[in-house]
Amino acid sequence: MGEPTVDLPRDSDRAAARERLLAEVTALPNLPGVYRFFDAADHVLYVGKARDLKKRVSSYFTKRHAGSEGAIWTGHMVARIVRMETTVVRSEAEALLLENNLIKALAPRFNIRFVDDKSYPYLKIESHRFPRVAYYRGAVDQKHRYFGPFPTAWAVKDSIQLIQKVFHLRTCEDTVFANRTRPCLLYQIKRCSGPCVDYISPDDYARDVVNAERFLQGEQQELMDSLQAQMMARAEALQFEQAAEIRNQIGSLSRVLHQQAVEDNTGGRAVDTDVLAVKVDGGRACVNLGVVRGGRYLGDRPYFPKHVDNAIDVAAESAAESAADAAEDGEGARAEAAKSPEVRVLEAFIAQHYLEGGMPPLLVVSHAVDKALIETLAARSGVRATVQHQPREPRRAWLDMCINGAAIRLAQLLAEEGSQQARTRALVDALDLAVEDLHAFRIECFDVSHTAGEATQASCVVFEAHKMLSSQYRRYNIAGITPGDDYAAMRQVLVRRYAKLVEAMAQGNGRLPDLVLVDGGRGQVSVAREVFEELGIELSRIVGVEKGEARRIGLEELVFADGRPKVALGRESAALMLIAQIRDEAHRFAITGMRARRASVRTGASSLEEIPGVGPKKRARLLQRFGGARGVGGASVEDLSTVEGISHELAEEIYRALH
């Protein structure tokens, strides 16, 4: 069904490209470095490092890749190589860092790659006369104190609750704090000491902040001893009320420490630790990262790498050939070749996860990893890191929890993927589609949303590789149509989406989806058919999702643009479940975008507060002159410049910001 992504090169062109490539390989130096292989579409296939560039790279083109599964995958990759790039470095450590930087940046097809998701959350203690404890996610700075990173938002919020219970630090915003005249409910339930109304002195509050920081840093025993000493000192000075407060604090802290399921009782100050467990099964892998901070196990977080199955095979084949070629350090090369898939995945995660720093002093791992890798990354992070493979209690308990978590998360992933693959197969079979690679089967679905014709927006969501690809979703602002004309909106979004794609395909780039879903019946399908006829695209790709009787879920019917009769798949159909999932996602994406656009229009697009040069007085004059933010948004440059204090240049700036 799908068009090829590139035109196939002629045999003569392919031979000439291979000759040029082999000539470049011959000219490579016998030095350490990093190499990159590219295909005909200039997509990166593989990034690798070598202690000897010439020997390593030449082995890809001079050896016959057959026999093992790894060799077969390597041969498949080599057949697609049309050019390469290399970088010479000074050492293997530099090669390691550069290799993983490029893997993260270029996303090669045949490497084990972990995708970065949202940044980790932190617990922040803000600088202030009465510091505030808060949840934080983003770039850290030197102005405030940060503790973490934590594996989940829940772990941060749980720690904040502990800080409130034991040390009674405030969590309110500074604006709320500055305008309180009486304490809030948190003071009443003994979760805050009431600094907003001076119920605690700055010195005593500062002492609680220091104690909270020591608790978060893992100095629990030292903190308990210090509090005991302070309590006795206050009692001896006949300050019994203050001594009682410290006594209550000690009791709260003791209860918190006893409630911890697992804590580091190895003695001394607790060491920040990351616990790493890996599980490989069914062509997929999971690395489960457990986080221990201040002696407390804060939970874990799973990571699922891309391209595990063939990437492991290619890496193993590459290492085996390096071992065969190694004239020096042959033992190290053979050890690299003998690594298990679990070790390869775990080392790839460690290299990519700690590449930008953030390595804790201790790593507890389920499989022994290369010490040189840890030393290189630790030096980059500026820490002295150690690794434990077979720890004792309580670290053994942490590792066991991570191992069990990795197995459970991977089993869940395989079950979900199996279900999605079954749905994809059911849809392909139900529509009688000729699909060679089910994994590459691509669906794009469109929906239109507006409120009585206002802020019309269309959405396009993408389903490929048995999952929704949110990074490829697109929204389209619809303009120049009669408000509320859904047919015109659908025509506009389809033309904008596929006209450029057809042009790109004429240049040998791009690919049409195998199926185009439109949320609607015959009317919407007719519009799609007209657009596809104009662009010269097969009509068999278009399927409309028509509401069933009384618009009841599960009774939808499929409408085709190529004249086939409508199809009712049935309420229990796996194919209909997949279509409903994609259709609902398109609707959700469209309506959230429409609401955001409508709210933006109604509040004056870009907020006046965000425009440089527009202060409170000028903003008040603008709103008064035009009757609100919407009126300001509808004013011309000439109208804006008539307001006192608004020059013609500033009026142009306001107009640009609001349009």
C-alpha cells in the first residue's frame, strides 16, 4: 500500500557509491575514533566507536556477514550503507562519550537507544527569610537549594509531606505568605509553624530549615543526636516549652524513620544511590532505575530502549569482529564480545543516562558492567563513583525490588504490545489490506473542532508501529472558511497535509500513510475523495468513521471513498477498538487545541503582561480604552497609537504580539 520512502538507485549508481565508500575506508587512520553510517535517504544507520578506525570499519565491508543472527542483521545494515562519517579522538574514553552523544542526538536505526522523557522532579527549598519547600521540575540554579532528582512526582510530594510533619516548613506561595493576617489550616493541623504571622522566630525557623536539609541529605542519626542535645540544653535553661517542641519533633522524626519500608542502616552517613536492574525478553528490554536519597528508597522508574532486538545482534557481531581483529589487548576485546544482551543494554543505559552528569556516588547493578565505563562517566560528572554488583542488605533488598519491577514492567509492555499488534492485524484483515510489514503500517486520522464556528482547529494524529506517535501529531488553525463549515475545514486540512507530501514524494522523499481516517460519514469522505483525486492519491486509503444508530459507541460503521459498501465491524471487534482508539485520540487532540486557541483569542492572544514596554499603567489605559483584552486584540496599529503613552513603534510591537 505505501510508497517507498526513496527512489531505488540504479545498479551503476550503487556500484559507484560503494567504490567511493571503500576508497574512504582505505584512507582511514589506525587511530581511535567514532564512525557513522548513513543510508540513501541520509538517515543514520549506526554509530560505533573503535580503538582502531581503519581495522574496525574495514571489517564491515571485507567480511561475509552470514551464519548467526547478529551477522545477518549486520549484513542487512551494511547493504544499506551509502556513505559514512568519522571523527578521530585522542582516547577510547573520548570515543565512548562522543559515541553516546551521537546516539542520543542522531537516533540511529541499529543502536540501542534510550529516549529521554520529561525531566526529573526535585524538591526545592527556596531562598527567603522564611524559606519555602516546594515541588520543582526544570533546570536548577544556584539561587535555591535542590534535593533529588526523584524518580516520580509522588516521591517528591511524599517527601514534602514528611518535611511538613516533622519540621513544619511552609509550602505557600510568597504572594500568599506576604498577605496572611492569620494562620491557615496547615498551622491548625500542625503542618506549618506559622511564620506568616510571626508565630515562630526567624532563628528558630532557620534551625528547622537546616534540620530538614540534614534529613534530606541522609544525616538522620546525626540529626537525632543534635536534636537530643538541643532539647537537653533548653530543659537545663528552664525553657520547657521550647524543649517540649523539640521533643515532639524528635518523636515525629522517629516515627517517620520507622515507617520507611527500606532504609540504609549500614552505618554512617547515607550515600545517594541509583539501583539499576535490567530484563531482556521477547525482543524488548527494560531497565528499571531505583533512586535512593538520604537513605530512603524513593521508588523506581522503567526505561524501554528502542531497537533492542537487532541492535543487540549488531553490537555483538561488531564486538566479535573487533575481538578477532585485536592484535593488542585481545583479552579485553574478547570480554567485550562475550557480553550478554542484558549487559549491553545496561551499559548503553548507563552511558546515555549519565552522559550529562548527575551520577551518584554509588551504583548498585543487577549485572556486572565495564569499570572503565563507570570511571569515564564519573570523571565527567566530577564524582568518585563505585559500583556494587552483589550487595548485602539493605542494598540487596533495593536491588531485588528493582529486579522484580523490571520483570513486571517488561511483562506488561509485552502484553500491551501483543494486544496492540493483534488489533493492528485485525484491522488489516478486516479491510483486506495488502500490508507486507505490519510494524510499518501507518494510519493518520483527522478531526475538526470548534465552538459555534469560533477558533476552528483541525487535528492529525498518527498511529504506527502499533502505537500512537504523539511526537508526530499536528494541529492546523483553519481560516478563510464560513464559520461552522466542517466540510471546508476538512478540505483545507487535507490539502495542507498532503499537497506538500506529494511534492516531497516526487523528489524521492516522504511516504503516504497506509490508511487515512476521517471522523465523519459520507459527507466528510466525499470531501477527502475530492482532495485525493486532485492530488492523484489512491482513494482506497480513505476510510470514514460514521456514527452508528443513535450515535451509540460500538455501532460505528466504516465508509469508503472507493465505492465499497459500508462495513459494520461489530461491538467486540478488535479492529473497531483500534479505530475507536485512534478516532478518540484525534478528537481529544482537536478539542484541547481548539479550547486553548479560543481562550487565547478571548484573552487577547499573547498576554499584554508579556509584551516588553507595556507596564501596569499602559496596560490599564489599553484595557480601558478598548473595553478589555479582546478589544485590544482587535485594534489596529493606528488605534493603539492613540492611547496615551503608546508610541507608534510600541503599537506595532503590541499588534505583532497579539496577532
